[in-house]
Amino acid sequence: MDKLFSKQGYEIPYVYEGTGEEELLVIISHGFGSSKESTTATTVAKKLSEGGIASIRYDFPAHGESPAEGKDFRIENCLNDLERVEEMARERFPEKTIGYFSSSFGAFINLLYLTKRKPSGKMSFLRCSAVDMPGIVDRWMEDDALLKEMEEKGYVVADEGYVKPLHVYRAFWEDLKKVDLMKDFRRPESVKMRMIHGT
């Protein structure tokens, strides 16, 4: 398949798995510091394929194989990239029903996407949803060394167990401060949802 580019101009790396004959296509969004090649994403894609369901898994900005820099890792860009993947899916496979599978931070973005955009997906399955992503990062930033690094550089480097070092800029942290999913989430009536917490 052709390359896919974001609204900001950087490439969105993705993997499509399917024969083209499937009726359902699932868009897979990974977690914070992870990638489209994570165990969760690849396992789900494999199981979907075995069940006759196509999938597209992709990398968020500055994650996995994304050429985007840490400055591009913003909430709006993550929403835009999910929208671009969905647009591509609708254009290339207009007859397919679209669904979502997302894990952790990806689930946070999926829930924001359902609330703020006009999704064409009909179902969403969420695993270990980081519904309080702002609180998670706030607690993370209580570390004096990290806070000092953020104040001095304007970003911190997160690399503990991540696919590659992730530069998290203050702008991303500020983005999160403006989000309250528990208050703002609105599920579109047309979207069926399921959520699990665990492996």
C-alpha cells in the first residue's frame, strides 16, 4: 500500500493485514512509548486475521518507526493521525465496516476521538484504557529530577521499557492538562463499546 502522510506532513508508518475480502476492518492504536509492532498490537492483528477480519496498525508521532520528532507528539496530532488512518480505510475499502482496538494511551486517544471527531467506526474495544492520562503524567512529573529536566530543556526523555527514547515536551503535558475524559466523554450512539482491564 502507498505511504500515508499526516496533516502536518510527516509520514504515518502503518501495516495493513488483510486479503481485501473481509467485511470488517479494525484500526489498532498502541500505548504510550509503544508501537504498531508491540506484542499487543501484533497479537490482536494475528487473531483478527485468523477470524477473517482485516486490520491496520500504525505508529503515533515519535513512536516506533515514526519519523516525527518529539515536538510533534501532541494530542491534536494523535487525533489527526487516527483520523487520517480512518480516512484512508474508508477511501480504499468503502464497503468495509470499521472498528477500533486500542490499548492504554491509544485507548485514551480513541475515547477522545469518539468524543471530539466524527468517527465512522461502529465498534470500539479498549484494553487497559488510560482514561486518566493527565493524572498519570502529573504523578510522573512529581519526580524532582524529571521536573528539573523539563524546566531546563523543555522536555523529558522517557525510555524505561519503551521501544525507543521518547521526548515528551512541555506542550504535550499542557495538552493533557486541558483534558478531562471523565467529564467530557460522549459516546456516539452508533458506536458499540467494550472495555477490559488486564492481559
